[in-house]
Amino acid sequence: MHTIENFVDSIHQAHLDNARQVYVAKTLGRRQSQRDVSPLTNFVFEFFLYNSLYAVDWERSYAEGQLVHHDREIINEAKMQNTLETFCRQKCREGNSSILTEALLPLAGLNDLTGQWTQITTDDRIKAEDGVRFFAKIAELGQLAAGSELGPTRSTFELIASCRYFAYGVRNNIFHGSKSLGETYEENQARRIGVYDLFLRCLTSLFFLATGKREHGAALSPLPILQRCGTAQIEISLPKVYQLLTNEMLKPEDSILHWKLFRTEQAMPVLSATDRRGLFYPSAGKDFFFPLLVGLPFCTDFFFYEKVRQSDGLSRLRRATKELVPRSLCREVDAPNGECLEFEFDSVTRRAWIVHEDNTAFLTKDIPLAFYFHRGDSPGEGGSDQRWDSDLLPQLLAKADREIGCRILTDGEPGGLLEEIASKCQKVSLPNSHRERDYFFGVIR
């Protein structure tokens, strides 16, 4: 058994490491450059791990107390993969069948799987209708997982096997060179590879959950983002999410946090040209992109307080706004004690402010507060040592917008979140959050 445990532990650790990685390729020499190679590289590495798993006869291995590999002379690849799924199904039946939902739930975080981008490039192995069926089945698995309707039934595992068979065909095309490197970087192809990678990661996660592991790569996987805002929406594809992670514009947990909190929010106000509502982020550092994204449906003015002036602060803010609203003209306007960029989205003028004052100066601002965003702060060196989530919170919430209230998204540090507010908030724990902190989200009126 010790050999089995060591083998599973080593593959499991590589599986987690791959889920956390955002890969880039760099050229050497005078004209150095780099480009993102995720999720393609994640997909390739995950398939190496998957190959190692299905090469083992797990039922015999556990029965005999030692690793037993399939004999490739008498059993083909497809049969090995079926045997692995049969093992996982039996484990679900014997133990907690909810691990099936846990492993496949990230598929529910995918955006619309019927768009033009899902149309595959056909070849001798894969036909157009195969791709249509694959994406339809991935959508079905995601819907079933979201509704907690997945059980270890024959029909469920037939769905899984069908998706796996298609993804394996794609793997062959990439590994055997029938797709060029340029083709894999093409935008729509990269989006499709993101789906293949996520599905495969869910499948390997199912094995690890079935063998008693608690952590798994599917829970760490970035997801595409869909943000509705008034009459408009912002869609960020999975390859783009990886690019934003590479550029440190998103934190590792942000896309998952967005899916859990904002993807299905229905009560979206429609802002008018005369509205003024603010987002406040004390001690923001250079964390601009995600607060802008989640605040756009509710706010016209975004106040990022950071007492220490940073040389690249304005350029990073400009880049964040251009990533979100690429077709909008971004104008720099005069701002006392800081910088300000003005842009339009959904026919409403917005302003993003970097304010180089003490955080408490915001309390004197004459603007209703529609969103309070706060994370990454601390009481020690480098932190504000201000208790915005407890001591100062009543003063802050006194500024809450009377019509739509104030949304709170905070990690509660330093000092913890005021108990009476915490009781009105949803607590969200994420396996890859910064400093392993929980988030709290709620609407205070």
C-alpha cells in the first residue's frame, strides 16, 4: 500500500501544481519577448498525469496492495480509460457520491458553449458534429452539477466517457503534430483548448477525490468571466483570464470568486447619465482590474486610496480600464492629490481615481457609497492598521446609497468583520485565495 500511496501522492502534487501554474514562453537574446502558453501547456501536462493514472489497474492494485499496471499487449488505451472511470464510479457508489458533483462543478462556470468559437477545425479523426456534441455534453454535465443532480449512474458516466473520448482525439492532434503551434494560439482554438483542459482536470480531480484526497485541481482552475452591466456585458475568455493572471491584473482566486458571487446576480441597476455612486477601496495598492469589473454595474466613480504614490500606478490603472472597455476613449483629468481617468461604459461616464491621502479622507466625500471593496490589508508593516471592517465600518455604511444599498466584498482584515454585518454576508472560502483568507459578500441597506 505504501507504494500505491507514494505514487498517488506524487501525481496528486503535480496535478495541484499544474492547476496553480500560469505558463509563459520566453525568447532569449537581444529581442527578448514572452507569450502566454496557458491553457495549452496546462492541458498537455494534465494529459501526462492522466496517462499515468489510467495506465494503472486500480481495482487490482488496491486488492493486491501494490501497483499493478495494465498489460498494453492485451488492453488498448480506450479500455484502460474506461476501467479508470469504472473504478471512480464504484468508489462514488461505495462512499460519498457528492464527490462527483464537486469534481465536475467547475464546468458550470463556463460561458455560453454554443457560440461561433465552439466550431472546431475538422480533420480525418474529428468531424464538425463531434465538436457540437462535445460542447453540448459539457454544458449538460455543468448544468447537472450546478443542480446537484449528478449521481454515479450509467448515463452520467456515459456522458463523461463521450467527452473524454473527444478530448483524447484532440490530444492526439496536438501531440502528433497535426495542429501547428500557430493554430493552437488562434483565439477560438485557444478558447476551445481551455474547455478541454478544464474537463480533463475535472476528470483527474474525480480520481483524487475518489481515493480520499481533499484538495483537487478543478477547484483551483481559472474560469471565464461574464459580467452583466446595465444593458451591456463584459465577457472575458479563459485564455484572456490566463493573460490577466500573467500580468498580475487578476489574483488567482478572482475568476472563481466572480463566478460564485456575481455570475447569476439579477438585480442589476441601470445607471443614468446623471447618477453618481462610488466604490471605495482603502489601501488598494495596484489592485484595480477586479474592483472595476465588479463595480461597473453599480458605480460611476471608483476611489482607490493609496497613500504612497507608485510610479506605475496610473499606467496600470489605464491598462485595467482599457482591458475592460477597449473601445472607450480613456482621458486623464485633473485630480487633487492623485490621478483620475475618465471613460464611458454603457453610455455612462465613469471615473477611476487614485487618491494619495489617508483612507479616512473618503469619509468626507459627498458621494453615495454603492460598493465597499477591501482585501490584502494588514496591521503590520506595509498595511494601514485601520479597522475598516469593524471600527470604521459604521461611519462608512452611513454613506450607503439609499436606492440600491451598498455591496460589501472584503476579507475582513485587519481586525475582523463587524459581527452584525458578517451575519448579513455570505462567507466564501477559496482554496487559492491570497493568504488563505475568506471573503465576505453582502448588500447592506
